[in-house]
Amino acid sequence: MSPLIPVEEALHQLLELMPSPSEVEELYLKDAWGRVLAEPVVADVDVPPEANSSMDGYAVRVEDLQAVSVLPVSQRVPAGSAPVPLEPGTAARIFTGAPIPAGANAVIMQEESVEEGTGVRFTAGVRPLQNIRPRGQDIQAGEALLAAGELLSAQAMGVLASAGIERVRVYRRPRVALLSTGDELVQPGQPLAPGQIYDANRFLITGLLQQAGVVSISTWHAVDTAEATADVLRKAAADSDLILSSGGVSVGEEDHVRNQVEALGALQIWRIKLKPGKPFAAGHVAGTPFIGLPGNPASSLVTFYLLALPALRRLQGLRYKPLSGWTLPAGFSRQRPIGRDEFLRVRVEEGRLVPQGNQSSGVLSNSLKAEGLVRVPADSCVEPGQPLAFLPFSVLSG
């Protein structure tokens, strides 16, 4: 049997297996949250389009205040108006966001002024360009705002809207076929017969896919025969951009997925130097990418975050960015090293990483209390206080 593949090498190979998206659609900006840009976006206008006031106050010429401290008010400039040029020796009442009248070169805030009849007296000094937002301060026409492969976050939508961008071209969302295998699996709400369990992974992985922005998810189930598994794989490959299976990729006689993937396509990655999650597999079925998660729920959770999700992001058109978590001290010890990288479900307690409950690959409930995963490198022990790499679920999920 071939040696186990290190996690980083498996991820590199997996990303290489994923094709770049090719189908593009144009959306109104209001409908584009969470989508991935298919082409760069460049600003056509300056933001702001003209100099404006950052304060409620008075627009003045600095030189007019060198001899006097009281100026008559010649006009009122609310936001959205078009002011006339400032008359020399006068002040303009102005409000936040309003355009600066031609000739004015500073704004004195309202709190530093006192009305006197039809004029205004100023109680503080003034300097050129004070409280003025210059034209193009935020964005300049011709400036690249976002590159292809960028995710449209709420902040990105706001920036594009400020530059007057109405529509964007984005990649079509991938269609994912989610495959469960096993005669023992029963859907929630149905009675359990002897030897049966509820299909937790279907709902775990569906939630993880939805969290990743996948909206087209078809679910399939194959009983434990080679023929049924092959039939489901063929149908899923014809109707999806990615097949994501749960279970059936280990070495047991009833684990048919791995053999049928090889028969219908190719298995290019199998068995990872990882705990939990060693029997992870990947390849393709009739040209459609295939990712096989282990059947144990904790293994599915860990391998989805570490391997399947980055691959899915590639299919969505996102540029890969290595995860950057935190380094925190261990709140536990481990005296017996193992030969695989181990990812424990932990939470932070008093600044230290504390494993949550039983770390068996069949235990999922401790993920409710966990805040993320801590990596214990292969062949290493852990002493209390030792710095370890911590990946919060918020970072893993992107």
C-alpha cells in the first residue's frame, strides 16, 4: 500500500484537479453578494466626484480670516445642492457632504463658530483644506477596484456602488452532487431498525456547502452494492460540477465508492497523513471532479474544512489563499506521538487551547462546543503552554 500523503501535498494535488469555472453571468449588484467576480472592475468616476465638506460648519477662504474673525454669511449649501462661487470676504453655511463652493479652501466646524446677526464669528484658527474631502480622496477614475477571483462581500458591494457600478460579471455557482452510501443509513424522522443509524453526514455536509455559498445541491444515496454505486456515480457526474461523497472510500469489502470511481474515471488521491480523516479520496468520474470524504462525521467535518472547501472555492473561481490562524498555548499535554498530523476540536479557555470531549472520529457533538481546530504535528508530543497553530471555524469557513 502506498505511503500516506501529507496534508499540504494532498491539498496541492486536489487544487490542481479542480477546473477553473468557465460559465459567466451578469448580475445587478444588489443580487451579487457572495458571488465571485469573473473579470476585474475598474472605476469610471472619482469618489467623491467633487470636493465636499466633512463637517457641518462654514466654508471660508483662509486669507479672509487673516484680518477679521467675523464674516457675513452669503449662502447656504446643503448636501445635494450646487453652490455658487464664494463671494470674497464672506462665509457659506455648509453641511456634511455638501460640495465646496469655488473659492473656498477650508471649512470651520459649527462648534468653533458663533452667529452674530447676519454674520458668524469664529473662535478657533483655520488652516488650508481643513475639513475638506478632496475630489477622488477615496477612489480615482481608472483605479482597479477588484480583481477577477475576488469574493463580493458587503464591503465590496458598497465600494462598487460608491463608484456607480450597477452590474457585475460573476462565475456561475457550481452544482454539487452529495452522495451518501451505506445500507445502514436512515433519514431523520424514520424509525431505526437494528443495525441502522441516522444519516448525519448528509445534513452536516449540506450545511457546510450552504455556508460556502452553494445553492444547487442534489442528494443521492447508494446501497452497498457495486452496481448501485456505479449507477449513482454516473448519474451524479452527468448532472453536477462536483461529486462529494460521504463514506465508501476506505478498504472494507462493502466500501464500493473508491473502486467504482476508479472504474468510471480515476482515483488520484487516497489516504492522507491526517487524523481524523485518513481515508480521504479524490479524482474524477467521467471528467467530473470527485471528492470522497470519510464516513465518520468528525472526519467529514475536518476533511471538508481542510481539503474539500479549498477545492470548492477553486471551482467557484476564488483565488486560493493559505489559511492564517493564530498561535496559542496548549492547555493540554500529549505524551505519545502519532504518525499523522492530528486536528483536535478545541475551544479557547483563559487564553489556552482546550480539547472538547472525546476526539474519536465518530463523535460530532463536541463540535458544538469547539471554536476551531488545533494542529498537532505528526510524530510530536505536546506540553502544557506549548505554542500550537489554531484555526478558528470562522477562518476555516472563510
